[in-house]
Amino acid sequence: MEQKTVIKAENVSMCFTLASEKFDNFKDYVIKMIKKQVSYDEFWALSDVSFEVKQGDSLGLIGLNGSGKSTMLKTIAGVLKPTKGTVVIDGTVAPLIELGAGFDADLTAEENVYLNGALLGYDRKQMEAAYQDIVEFSELQEFMHTPVKNFSSGMVSRLAFAIATIGTPDILICDEVLSVGDFHFQEKCEQRIQRMIDAGTTILFVSHSIQQVKKICNKIVWLDHGHVKMQGDAEAVCEQYSHS
Ligand SMILES: Nc1ncnc2c1ncn2[C@@H]1O[C@H](COP(=O)(O)OP(=O)(O)O)[C@@H](O)[C@H]1O
Ligand SMILES: [Mg+2]
């Protein structure tokens, strides 16, 4: 049976503009702007990136730091709009991009569960139903009434991962989320991701660990300075990548 396409990225380019000089103050900036002395540097973080992801595939993005992986994931999550090209998505997306970014540090873990749930589009009833599972999965039973500002980064990511994976989204985006936390928790996360793959969720996955990518992904897009260097079956691309 023909698998349906759930993500189609076509000629995606992303340009960031940065003022090329520093200004001492805002007045200085305004004066230079009026005199048209402000210049901008353009930086293309992605150039002409195209790929398709079929339902049930797990696609890994690999490449050195700064090659554009997070930028690409953000255009898929709808956080960034590409300067050129298009990204078409068919289905619901659960983005695990900056884990815990939606938390309020002064609120307790429990309050953050409801706050974060609301941000992800769940109502209070749905969150009440999921609450026990979140507490158990994150193993933070004794800390649910503690303000999140007292949490270690590992605890924050455990809680954020547990919240973000309560449903079965059509597409799950994981950007370096398995690099935090201890080994035991990483294993649990991998198992949960594997379960979601088995249930038909499409995964977009980025990790420092090429071993993890090999374990989880069947397809890979290799980015190099914002260009697609190679794409295809995980094994073939990893083989080339390990010789680069
Ligand atoms: N908001 C931004 N403004 C300017 N430059 C950015 C921005 N976001 C990312 N970049 C730059 O784009 C390049 C790609 O970044 P990123 O997508 O985070 O790479 P990766 O995730 O592969 O490490 C980097 O050089 C980074 O500095
Ligand atoms: Mg990144």
C-alpha cells in the first residue's frame, strides 16, 4: 500500500539578518538608520532543502553543529517561516524542541503540567486524566508541589518529555531531547518513542548520538552548512557520514 506523505519540504531556504555593527545606544542606531548607514549581514542557515516524509517513517536529521537541523525542525513545527520554499504538514505536531521552554519557573511542577498542557492544546479534563501517567513517567512523585526553579535540568526535561508525549500526535519532533537525563531515563524515552512509532506516529529526530539515530530512524537527511549533502535509507547515509 502506498504510504501517505505527512511532511513535504520543498526548496526551503532560511535567511537570518543581523545588523553587522554594534550600536552604542538606540539614538546612535536611529541616527545611522536615518543616514542609511545601517548595513545588515545575511546568513543563510538553510539553502534549498527538499525532502518528503511518509507516514510511519522516522526521519533523522544529522550534520555538524550549526548545519541547520534545529532551524529545519522549527520550520516544520511552524515556529519559523521559511524565507523561501514551502513546508506542508498533514496532521498534528508535538514539538519537543526546547524542553521546558513553556514552563514558568515560579510555579510548581503540578501547576506547570496544566499550564503546559494548555499550551499544547489539551483542556483541564484531558490533563487530569493524563496527570498520573505524567507523574509516574517523570518519576517526580515527591516533587510535584515544588517550584520548577528548584529543579535540575534533568528533572525539567523529564517532566517536559512526559507532558509532551501524553497523546499520540501524528508527528513528533525530538530535537536533542534524549541527551539530557540519566541513562535509565533515556532508555524509557526511547521505548516511549518506539511505542509511538509502532502506533503510526511519524518521528523527526535529532541527536548528538549517531547510535541513537541509527536505532530510531529508518530514513536520514544529512545537512551540511544548510544544504542537503545526502538523503536516503538510514544505513546507507550513516555509512557515508561515518567516513566523512
Ligand atoms: N534566530 C537566529 N538568528 C540568527 N542566526 C541563527 C538563528 N537561529 C540559528 N541561527 C544560525 O543558523 C545556523 C544553524 O543553526 P541551527 O539550526 O541551530 O543548527 P544545528 O541545530 O544543526 O546545530 C547557525 O549558524 C546558527 O548560529
Ligand atoms: Mg540544534
